[in-house]
Amino acid sequence: MRVPFGALRKSIKVDVAVVGAGVTGALVVDALLGTGKSVAVLDRRGPAKGSTSASTALLQFELDQPLTHLSRKIGRRRAARGYWRSAAAVDYLRGRITDLRLRCAFRERMTAYLPGNVLDLKGLKVEAEQRARIGLRSRFIDRDQLRALTTIEGLGAILSSGAGEVDPVALAAGLWRSARARGAELYAPADVVDVESGRSSVTLTTRDGREVRARYAVFATGYEPLKLVKPKNHKIISTWAMATAPQPDRLWPSRCLIWEAADPYLYLRTTRDGRILVGGEDEEFSDEKKRDALIPVKIKALRRKLGALLPGVDTEPEFSWAGCFGTSETGLPSIGTVPGARRCFAVLGYGGNGFTFATVAAQLIQRAVVGLPDPDEDLFAFQA
């Protein structure tokens, strides 16, 4: 999935500078190119080499916080807007994949949301009712329906339509190749170490002294925000994942996405070649060495949970890895103008909905750059 990029050998001027070449940056650039703006992208590693490559890429509208819990935290109307915007983002992303003819193993899926220590069976039924009341495509299913769809012996689940799965690296690479073909410039390695924002422009300075002067700057750096960006109630979480060997004959009939209303939660999906991809066991991030040292212990826990949920599958991992992502107190991201920094936008705090929130960010930032309001900009705005 090679994407051409080169070193930044001289200082340049451009309409918009985007820092971060993961899937978030790719979606933001795709949206900006549609406005006719010239775009330069800077990344200290290269395209899709950060959190994007560690993603399990479950494209679901359901947020880490259940609708009922989020309503208590931020109010019923704002919580409904968050869920609806996430649902609309999946549709938008599906459309862009089709429009750009991206070969990224996208498949439409349903999700099965199982009871756990966050929502028990009674709480799950209330959650399903609240979702249906605001028009989301969710309903409660009983144990017989759950068994028929997943082979899982449980008491019930919330079944939702409007989700999907994708190959995250192939998606990002396809977006970057499309962006390059439409005039975007990708520079890596290019490590931004200083940002100066003014009334009419933003100047980014790289470690080797090159300058990029732009009318706007967008920071899509995932869990590694620049010092300029200081979000409130934001923390970094480590997560672990594994993929089994192909076993298409042992997979559940519906191939739906499966996750639990639990903390730490378990989430799993199938892949096009018949593997089971499993992730979870999240905990607060300390450093990469300690995170990676925990891979054997975390994978053992994931295998145990997978085996208990689906006793007929082979839980032996063929691949295993760890990654990090940002999260917030509400599970909602921070997207918008950076407080105290004119013409600078940032995207932070994804939780388990990185791809859908990256899509929301692309829409919000595109509209901000062309001077159009977005009805949900207040919902995702950074707190000053």
C-alpha cells in the first residue's frame, strides 16, 4: 500500500497545512481538496504509520458512552445529536469510498451490543428504547435471535444497522493516493516543532528549519497533540488486539460486529479472508515500551474472553499488536478551532470511533475553512 511522499527541501506557501498523515488527515485533506484549496501535508513518520495501522476499524455509529449515560452527562438533546452525527458519518464515509472507488475491503455490517458491567440486560433494553425513540436503527433482540445471528449463548443484545468494516491501512492509502492525484503534497519525515498563528496566516517550522506558511493549519496528530493543543479532560489510552488464522467455517452466520457494554470491553469482527479480529483490554497509557511489554498478558486475556464467548473458534493468534488513542470524559471528540490560536484547527479524543469522528472532523473543518457554519460545531468545540 505504498503512497509516494518526499522530504520538505524548501520553505513553501499553501492555503492549508495539515499535520498528520493518518486516516484523519487523509479524510480532512479529501474534504479540503473539494473546496479548491491547495494543501500540504506534514508527518514525522509517513502515511498511515501511527494509530491508523493499529486500528481494528469497526465502523459503528455507537459511541463508547451509551446513549442513556451520555444523556445524563450532557443532556438528552446533545447526546442525541452526537449519536445522529456519528450515524451520518458512516453514511458519508461509505459514499466517499464509493465515489473514489477505493479498494479497502469495505463491507456493510450490523452490530450486536452485548450486556456487561456498564449496561446489564435491563439497562440494555432501556438503551434500545431510547435509541429507537430518536430514530436510530437499533432494536433489542432476545436470546434466540442472538444465537441465530452470532451462535452466542446470551440473554439478548442490541442489534443495530448502519455499521461497517474496512481495511484501515488500505483506506488511508487509497485516500492519500487520490489526494496526491488531485494536487495535495505529502512531506515526510517532517517534524513540526513550532507554530506561530497570526491574523492572516499560520507559520509552521520543522525541526530542520523549513517553514510552511498557510492561511489555515489543521492538526490531525491522533494521540500525540502538539504543545499548542491543550484539551481538557483528555487522556491517552492503550489498547491491544489480535487476529486469528483464517477459519471461515467457524465464523458466526451474520458476520456482524460484536462488542460488549463492559469496561474494559471486548470487540470483535471478521475479516474478508475469514479471520477473527479481537481487541480491547484498554487501560491508561504510560509509555510504548511498557504498553508493548504487556502484549502477551493482554492477548491471553483476549483469547480467554473470545473462547468463552464463542467456544467453537480457534483463539490462537497469528498476529498481535498494541496501539494508543485519545479519549475524553464523554467519549466525544474535540474538533474545531484551537483556543488562543487563530486559523488553527485540531482533532482530538476519539475513543473507539476514530474513523467516524475523523469523518465528522473532515466535514466540520471543510465548512469552517469556507466560512460556513456547522450545526454541531458547538457539540465538538474545544473548551477554552
